[in-house]
Amino acid sequence: MASIHTRKSTKYFIACFRDSAGRQHTRSTRIEAFPVHEDPKERARLAGEARRKAKGVADSFERASRGELKRETAIRETLLSLVELAGGPRLKVKTADEFLTAWVEDAETAGKTETTLKRYRQVKREFLAHLGDKADAPAEHITPEDVQGYVIALRAKGLAPKSLQNTLKILRIPFTLGHRLGSLTTNPAAAVKVESSLGVERGTFTKNEIRALLTACDGFENGEQWRTAVHLGYYAALRIGDATGLSWGAVDFQCRALVFTPEKTRRMGRKVIIPFAPALERHLLSLTASDNPEEPLTPDLKTPAGERPKLSKAFARLLRRAGVDNPQERSHAVKTGGRAVSKKSFHALRHSLASDLANAGIPPEIRMAVTGHSDLRTHGKYSHLDPETIRAALAKLA
């Protein structure tokens, strides 16, 4: 049984204990054996308290040396109790579950939108499920392999590379903050990457397909509003959320331009100015403008971000009605898994505009001003050159 005693050479209690082989050991408890106080009664009370703490430290030493602390939680709790017995603060080591729960709660307090919080909660729930029993271990024990395994599991379920990148971006938030504040010694998500080569290359619409698409709006559900959305998607390169949520206040007939803040850059508050293409201007002038600047151009199509798949499905039906061939590919290189992704979605209208401008010889800086891209590398993925354009360029060689 562990015991404590004092020595003239030190002011601390000395712990005496035996290991599993019966060998005796001594260690300093770092607890002062002779507290100083003017009041004899208080000095006696402090001495008794110090002796109790020192005995607790000695017992912990003996349990550890005999190999009685098998489970990780027991080792951690013993370590924390030693710190407390030695006069240090009671430390709280958060488990992975507690760590991520605190992150979501902080986001709620910070006033994040419900759409953002919904994604945070989803990522938290899925990642903890992937960790399994490790969710109850300290957050410090999460490794890059854990995060990479989570990404690989999502990819095996068919999540598109872009969605994987967004998920990883969200998961990096709490770990980056924890590392910066010192609650984590490393950031396990920092080195994890998503292979960009696994994506599906978007297709483009021909001019005849866009004409067929606009014609198919006749008699289609909310067809006139879809006609407006298609005009905005192609002639102004608007994403589906902006095209279906654009208000009349963003339509400036005097300046002959759209002036608005895209959803994607709304947090930065950066407005864009997109001059009217002649066809877009004629279409907008044909509509009955609302006196309310907050009124959407397509009120029946305006949809919260979380419900955008419904819009995408409606657009797919419009494509079928127009007789536009819409091939599908798997969302990653594994042929036996993954979900099918349409090459010609509403977003392909942006690709079509960028490609048509590129084939017309419009400089990239002007094309980027229309699409809103800030770097040439990203914009390059949108510019699909026709073989004839390349052939004409090659013909200029000596």
C-alpha cells in the first residue's frame, strides 16, 4: 500500500509505492508538507489537507506503476486528478463530441444563418459517426488519417468533388480555430486534400439547344419565369440561386445593367455590375416590372438554398421537354459507385456563355468580368474552345 513521508532535504511529501513486480519506488508529490500560517488551527488544517492530497498522489503513482490503469479514460482522469491534487487548476479535456458540439453552439451564438448551421450540424453528425468510439476520446487524439478516412467514405458514397471540398472546408473551421487558440496542438484537417481530378466536366449548350430550351418554356410549369431564369443564366452568367432570386431593385434600366451582390460573395458585400446583353435587355423590357424593388423577377422559383435540388430537378424536366440530350457521369473515378451527375445542368449556362465569348475571341479579362471570376485558373475551367476556334488559331502559324 502506498505511503508518504517527509525528508529534511525537501519541503515536499515523498510518495513510497511498489510496482507490479514488488519493487519499491519513491517520487516527490510536489505538495508542500509544512504549510506556513500564523494561526495554529489554520496551519494544522492546511497540513492535514496537504497530507490528504499527497496520499492521493501516492495512491495514483502506485496504481499506474502496477498497470491498473488500462483504459485511456482512466489514465486521463488520473493525470487530471494529479494536476488538481498538486494545486493546479482542474483541467477539462474535451472529447471530440464535446469539441464539435461547442463549435456548433458558438456558431449559433454568433448568429450564423440557419442554412449554415444546418450544414455545420450535418458535418458534425457525420464525422462523429465515422469516428465511432473515438468520438468519446479527447479531440486532441483525432488524426489526419481520421479526417482523410471521412473524406474517402463520403467519396465512396458518391459525393461530388466540389461537395467534398466544401465539406472539408467546413470541418477545417473548428480544428483551425482550436489549433489557433491552443486547445489543440495540431490541426488534423490541415493536410487533408480532395483530388480535384475526380470531378465531372460540365457540358455546354449549343445555340440551337438554348433556343429549344426557351421554346420549351411555353406551357411548362412557371414557364415564363423559367424563360427569365434561362435568360439570366446564359446572358448574365447567373447561378441558379441568383437567377431565381434576383429582385427588381437589381435591374437598372437607366444604366442598362444588373447591379447586385451574388449569393456566393454576399458575406464580403461585393456588388457586381453586368451590362445587359441585347437579348436580355429586350426580354426584361417585355416583363411587367414591379414597383417593389424587393420583389423577385421569378417569385414562384425563388427557393431557399437547402431546397435548390427541387429547382435542379425542374430544370432537368425542362431539358427533357426541349429534347436536349443530357448525358450523365459518375461523380468520381470509381465506376462501381457514386451518384450520377448531369453534364448539362443550369450551371452549364455559365459555361456556355464563357465558352461562346472565348470562341468569339473576347479577351479573358472581359469574360471574367461577366462571370465574376477573380482568377484565370478558375475561369479556364469554364472556357471550352471549339475545335474550329483552335483550328483557326493554328492556321495563323507560319
